[in-house]
Amino acid sequence: MNHAGVVEAIAPGKHKALGLSAEQLLEMYFKMLLTRALDERAWALNRQGKLPIVGASTGHEAAQTGAAMAMDRGRDLFFPYYRDICLLLTVGVTAQEMMLGFWAKAGNPLSGGRQFPTHGAYPKYRIYNISNVVGPHGPEAVGAALAAKMRREPAVVLFCCGDGGTSQGDWHEAMNFAAIHRLPVVFFCENNALAISVPASKQMAVENVSDRAQGYGMPGVTVNGVDPLEVYRAVREAAERARRGEGPTLVEAKVERIMPHTSDDDDRRYRSPEELAEARKRDPIPLFRDYLMAEELLTEETDGEYRRRAQAEVDEATEFAEKAPQPDPSTLFDHLWATPPGRKGG
Ligand SMILES: Cc1ncc(C[n+]2csc(CCOP(=O)(O)OP(=O)(O)O)c2C)c(N)n1
């Protein structure tokens, strides 16, 4: 199952009404291209037996870059989930740092190579723990928003999850608590209509994730998640509302998952070729490229340059990460709550 339908071009001049500059648009486009190049490389390296497991944000790039751009990077707090590669890159994480994570190398700033790729935290960018457990980062995000409110800090929290994540009890508790206490949170759901192999229709009896917002007393909106400008607009409005002290908003971006759930998944067992072909029609990269060209912000030539630059960054990152040292086994039990008997920990 997916959201396939008519793919409409992005309305002419849309970015101007949103106050987005050409530089900002091109930054978003480049991050989308960089993410795609990283995803493709990581998948190929996995198939060569070099990377243990990878997930891809392919199909989600527009939603992720649009949401990250709408936040105040450097001041706001980010609680992403494992598929948010383009979001991390837009917030500031580099391709090299991501690649170190894919290779589980010691230099990976998110977890030091101790976790799945794209898991861990990055305090420098106010990126909080990206956990493999679906859901619990909801209450954590809300707790951080409560702390910000109590300290009278102007920070807004961006919390991200998939449609499956909204089936977890933690998500509902987080929504409820945030609404009651009017906390500065944007609940951002990247709805690709699949939780591994389980379709959204088997996860919820309502049509949209955003329909659930009303039950908690907060606004909920659904936007076309393959249009980065539409996502930017909705998340910006939600963040401004939160900054004014008016509380949380649920923003649902309808996106497509164009790849299997992870490299360990065989989606041919539950997805027909026709369905996948429909999803591919909603690939956000050609859609945004067409818009940038129509707005005369991109040419065939500059598009080629951006693509070559993205590829070169990924090539360099791959080479760097492959040669980088493995985590030192003697540090295995560092940073744990408890050290197993007879072991050293720090
Ligand atoms: C509490 C918990 N239950 C189950 C899993 C296994 N699991 C990992 S990802 C996933 C699907 C999540 O789907 P969704 O939230 O829609 O995000 P998507 O991967 O589609 O972007 C599941 C069930 C888990 N990691 N944690």
C-alpha cells in the first residue's frame, strides 16, 4: 500500500510566498541529492558484504529537508528516528560522519560505532537519542520540551516518527501530555503507509494520522510530503505556534518508501511491482528539480554539477570510513549504566 495518486507540479513561485531564498532552496536540493547518493552507496556496500545493515530515506528526502529547514537549527531540539538521514544532513551532520556510522567505526559521532547506523545522539547539533525501539523517544521529546519551557528557553522540539510509530502507546502518551501542558513540540509523522510489511490500514481505523490530533486537543494537518515547500510551510507554522507558547501541533507528511524497510528486508514478499512503480512516480527529487528549473534556479549544467559534487562527497566519505579504525574492544562497556562483573567500564 502507498499513497500513489496524481503527482502535481509544485505551484509556480511557491518559495517566494514562503520567504525562502534561492540559496535555501538549493541547499535543500543538494541535501536531497546527497542523501540519495549516500543511500545508494550504502546499499551497494551492504550487498558487497561490507556494511552490516542499512536503512534508506529514499522517498522521504523532501519531507525531511523541508522539516529541518523550518526549524531554528542551533537553537531547536531534534528527536529524529532511524530513517531521517536527509534530516540529519540538513541539520548539519556530514556525509563522512554518516558513513562512519554505516561502517560502525569508532569516529562516528552519533554512537561511536556502537549502534545501528543513524542511531545515537549528537549534542553539537542538539540531536537527541535516535533509538531503535520505536516510540519511546516521544515521551523523551516531550520531557525535553517541558524542560525548555520550565527554563524559559525559546527552543522548540521537533519529534519525528513513521506511521507505525504512532501505533505505540508512548506516542499517545507524549501527544496527550504535550497538549495538556501546551508544550513547544512539533510532532512530525512521515507516513509512508508501511510499518515494515504492515500497511497503515492495519494500524489505524482513521484515514490520516493527523485525524488523531483532535482527540488530544491539538491541531493536526496532513501535507503532501514529496513537496519540500509544503512540508516547510506546515512545520514552520507549527514551530511558530509552539514558540508563541500556543502548544504542540501534529504535522503528517505523506511520503513514499521507495526501498525495502532495510537491507535485511525483502519487500517482494508483500509489495507488488505495480505498487512500487506507483510509489516511484512520487519520487521527490525529480519533482523538486522540475520546480527549480521552472523557477530558473537550476539548469541542466548546474544540476549535473550538484550531482557530481554529491557523488564526490560520498566517494570521499566511503574511502575515509573504510580506512577509519574500528572501535577499541577495551571500550566495549564504556558509557553503560552498569559494567558486567569482571569487566572494565568507564
Ligand atoms: C517497540 C518496537 N517494536 C517493533 C520494532 C521493530 N520495528 C522496527 S522499525 C518498525 C516499523 C516502523 O514503521 P514506521 O514507524 O511506519 O516507520 P518506517 O520504517 O516505515 O519509516 C518495526 C515494527 C521496534 N524496533 N521497536
